Amino acid sequence: MDQQKLRMLESYCIQEEAPACTAACPLHVDARLMLRQLKENDVEGALKTYRKSVPLPSILSRICEAPCQKKCRLAEIGDGIDVRSMELFLDSQSDRSFLPTRLPLKNKKVAFLGSGLDVLTAAYDLRRKGYITQIYEPASSAGGFLRNFSETVLPFQIIDDTVSLLEKMGIEFHFSQPIGELLIQRKSDSGRFVIKEDEFICVYISDNQEIRTIDPITRMTEGNGIFGGSAGPEFWIEQAADGRRAAISMDRFIQNVSMTASRSDEGSYETRLFTSLASVSPSHSLIQNSQVTPDEETARKEAARCIQCTCMECAKGCEFIRHYEAYPRVYLRQVYNNISICTGLRQKNNMINSCSVCGQCESVCPNHLNFQDVIRETRQTMVETKKMPPSAFDFALRDMSFSNSDAFALAKSPEGQKVCSYVFFPGCQLPASNPSAVEKVYDLLQEKFSESTGLLLRCCGIIADWAGENGKFQQARNELLQEVKFLGNPELIVGCPGCMQTFRNFYPELKIRSLWTILDQMDISPKQHERVQTFAIHDPCGARYQTEDQDAVRSLAGKLGIQVEELPLNRDNTSCCTYGGNAWNANRSLSDAAVDALAAENCHDYLTYCAMCRDFFLKRGKNAYHLLDLFFEPDRIINAKPMPRPDYSMRHENRSRVKKHLLKKYWREEMNASEPYEKIRLFISEEVRELLEERMILLEDIQQVIDQTLETGNRMINTQTGHYLAHATPGHVTYWIEYLPKEDGFQIFSAYSHRMFIEEAN
């Protein structure tokens, strides 16, 4: 990912965009932060936030037209927040003797003709930057049209106090100076302006009627170095914004730098920030009279109505985004920096490997930012440049390798046929989770398609793609395509939503059909029950955008007498169980938290059509059923008896049993002999089995350690317990076991693994 692509993708994420209230305010007051601080009774912090954007708070808090309130999202369903009244309250709590920080005086002068709100704002800003500022006012007092307000709205004393504050800051006022009689000359040698024998680098003229043309961005007039405002006399917040814009331009003019660069969001504008109001109840303002300063309790309650607008749609169903406490724009930068560094620690490896690449964030994002492809591409880059720890996805890759080995892989046409019209592809996880369902589905399909249905057992290879191992994925893909070709290029009937998605994305040459649409169309009448049971339906992430499959599953559930409740995020926006992307393999604690959060969304038992979703829910204590569990054993609906969840070792054994059983039943063939180490008998207590499951250690891992120890004789002994300790590294992970030989096998007491390689001394 190059920088250009990074910037393009970053632009899709709108979380850092301003809320509507701030964007509508020409001075960009951070009302969201200010209201949160006020709600939390941090009056000093809220006042500091207000002053950061507003130059003359005592005046503007009384006369601002409050465009923020009109644009407040709450105004769409009730009353917008009365932000100006909150500002009025904050001003009432302020120290009237407060003076803002100022840079040391520079020997550079600027002049202002008139003393309206735009002039006072610009003079305030430029004096803070260290410029010598002088104001020439034709009247005997400052303020211009501000003095047209009634005393109840804007007392003269407030204006006079503000002028006194500006004078204390060092701004000079010259009153009773008729602007029309002031002679402004420009010296040809220096280009400076001369007013009453004083020289100024640039001049601001308040009365916009005297100016014919003003640049809408810089506020500079036809005269180079002469600036002015364009807001009308009753658009007070716009006048202040005019002054601020002019002050920025005058500062840049003096420094001889671009006056137009990076000024696209000055003034009010339409924000791109999306904030859902779906779960927000209408509310009404607590402010009865916006001209009266509210008391502290009322101000806090009004501030508490603020919904703190953010987007974060992507975080609502994604534990990954919530866990790392940021959002895709930040993650994009972290990913880019992580793969760009030449030396040093790559601290975001674990974050990169913890994403499920399920596509939910893209689906719910208002701009459809495709973050999953960034993670995929990054993992591939890390593997290619050897920046990916080889053990990061070792367990998942070994599981895929097992599924594509002789222990499970099988490609068969019906007995007596060289080719077939259809082939059942159950995937690798359904046979591991519910092997009997594979046989029953195959029987149905043979009946449906007149025994012209073959069987293809293996992994689709997506695990390698998730791991960034493009070479291994292409190898798995080529092997699968060769087997499909060997079977006569039949149409694949796919039982796994994840495999279905993989075939659609990476196997365009295959003819595929969903098992669920076929079952829904078949004339089958499963056993129904008098009492309708309610299940919460969880759509696997592999079924995203597959409306036909989603509908077929719900139809089948209805035929079984099941009433389904939808989860908050379902169908195209569904959440991943973290099997996707191998996230469960890379970050177990995050995976558990994600499944727990998903399981807590509904009190009913869950119904799904992905074997891994079902098993991950069961592992975390949530009753869950695969649709085929109930399709073939409908009594489980009433008995509330989920299928048992096989552990990792049993998943391998189940796959091998499926192949062995189906070979014998349909083709009267025997499986090839197993590996020698598989004959090693193990004795393991239930407590140790749970430990192995938690640490993702397979029985075959233990068998391989013992097999190597028997061959080499390398082992240690604990003199206190008498137990042996041995290790082996079958892949990229080293396994240690604590054991004792028995007459007919080995008693296993403990096991653990790590990423360290052991080198024996000569």
C-alpha cells in the first residue's frame, strides 16, 4: 500500500470529521467537547474549550445566531441543543480580568478602520500573534452596530468591558477619527500604508460598503494589502468569522506565504460525519428563555442531552475495532507505518493479525471503506518480506494442511461412474463438527439428483489466504481445481457459507450452488412440533450479501416449526464469530470477548448455518445449533439439547472418520494406512484435555513428540515427580509434554507450546 492509496482510503473514514454543530459554526466551536465537559461538571474545562475558538465570549454568547442549534442532529427529531445558552452560562462563570496569552510584540504594525465585531475579532487575533494593532474609529466609542442592541440583550457595559480588555492586551484605539477623512497613502519604496504619519504593513477596512471586491477566501480587496469583511451588519457570527479569516490572511501576507493554502474548511460547511439516530429518543430543550442566563443545574441537564455525535458504525458489531480503541482511519495509518519501517519492533503485528477480515466494517460504513482487503494485502506483504512471524497462524495452517492431506481429502464420482454432474462439497468444518450430517446430506442429494452426485472433501484454501500465505492458497486452489476437473467439472453443491464466499471471490471458473437453496426447494417435510420454539438467528459472515441463502435458511427454519428473532446486526451487516481471518488463532482473548458480546445480544438459543459459529458459541457457554443439527434431529428443538462440541483433536478425528466411513459405505474402499505415530496410545484426564483445548494442542502433536523421543531418546526427567519432559517442533511451534510410559501407552500430565526453536548442542 503506497501513500497515495493510504490517503485515498483514509478519506473514506469520516470519524474525524467535525460534528454538525461545529461545522455549522463559522468559528468552529467544539460544542461536542464543551457540552461533555459541562455535563461532567468540568466548568473550567468547558470555558477553556469555548474560549479556544471564540475571541469575544461576553459579546458572542449574547448575540450569536446559533447556527449550531439549527444543525444539531437532535433538531431532526425534536429540539436541538441550545448551545448559545450554555455559552452564556459559561461566560457568567468566567473571570472578567482574564487575559489571553500573547506572543511578544513584533515591530510590525497593522491598522483597522472602524471598530465593528469583525475588526474587534481580527485585532484580537493579530494582537495575540504579537502584532502592533491600532484601531481608528469615527465614533466616540467602539462597537459600531453592536450598540444598536437593546440593553437587555447586549448591555453597553459588556461592550465597554470588552474594549477595556482589548486595551489591556495592548490594542490601541483612536476614537473620533472620521474614516472618510483619513488619508491612506502607500509608500512606493516599502509598500507600506501611511495613516496619520504612522506606517502599517496592511490595513483592514470595516465598512464593506466602501469596498467593491473582496476575495471570498482571503478577504483581501482589490488593493494589495487592504482587507475587509463581507458579512452584513446583522450576521454577527459571520462578522466574527470575517475578522478571523482576515486575520489569518493578514498574518500570512506579512510573512509572505500563501494566503490560500489549506483553507477549505474555514467558515461554516457541511460535514461528512454520519451519526445514526436509530436508537435516539426525541427530546426537548430545557431552556425557557435563551436571553436569560441558565442556572448551573439547568445548563448541565441541557448539556447532557447532547448525543456526542460520532460515526463509529463499524464499531457497533466489531469487537476488534472496539478492542483497539480507534477506528479504520487510525488503523490504516498504523498498518502503513508497521509495514514501512525497515528496522525496529513492528508493534502492530498482533493488531493486523487479529482482524477477522469478514467485511462487516465495509458493509456498515456509510462510505463503504474496504478495510478487510487492506489487512489481506498487508498480511501477504508481511509474509513476502518475512515480516510475519511464521508461528502467527501456524495452528490454523496445520489444520488446513490436515484437511488437504490423505487423512481427509477425497474426490469421488458415484461408484461405477468416471464423472458426475454434481458434487457435494461440505467444506472442512462441518465434517469436523457434525460428521453424521455430511452423510445424511449426501444421501439426500443422491436421491435428489438420481445418484449422479459425487463427493469432494478438502479445504477451500481460504485459511492460507487469511494468513497472507498466497503461495499456499494458490497451491490449495490448484489442487481443488484439478480434482473438480478430474470429476468432469461438475456443479459444486456447497454446504459451508465461508466456502461459498471463497468460491465466489476466488474461483470464478467453478459452477456453484448453495446447499440451503436446494434443501429449501426440495419436497421435504421435517418433523414439526405443536409448540413453536424461538431461536435467535445468526448469519455467518460468509453469507454476507447472499440474500437468497439468507432467505432459504429462514424458510427452512419455518418449515421446522422454528420462529426466528433477528439479531441487531444481521444478514449483510452480521458480525463474525472470529473464525474468519484466523482471528481466533492470533488473539484468543479478543476472540472470546467477541463471541461473548455476540452471544449476549439475545437471550434465546442461537441458530446458525456455519459449523464454526455454532462451535464457538458452544465453547463460550451459549446454546447454539447448526441448522442441519435440527433438520436431521428435530427433537432437539423441544429438548433444548445442542450437539456436543468436538475439541480440536476430535475435529481431526471426525474428518478422518467421515472419509473412512463414506469410502467404505459408497465405494467399498478402505483408507490408506495411518502414520506410525498415530498408533501411540495416550491416557489423558478430562482436566488435561481441557488444558490442551485451551492451549490449542492436538493429540497428534503429543503423539509426534513421543514418537520423536522414542526415536532419539532425547528427554529430561523431573527428579521430584519422576515425570519425563520432552519436546518436538512439527511445524513452527515447539511442543513440550510431561508424561510417563505405561504398559500399553503413555500417561500425559501436561503440555504447553511456544514459538522458540530448540537447537541441540553437538
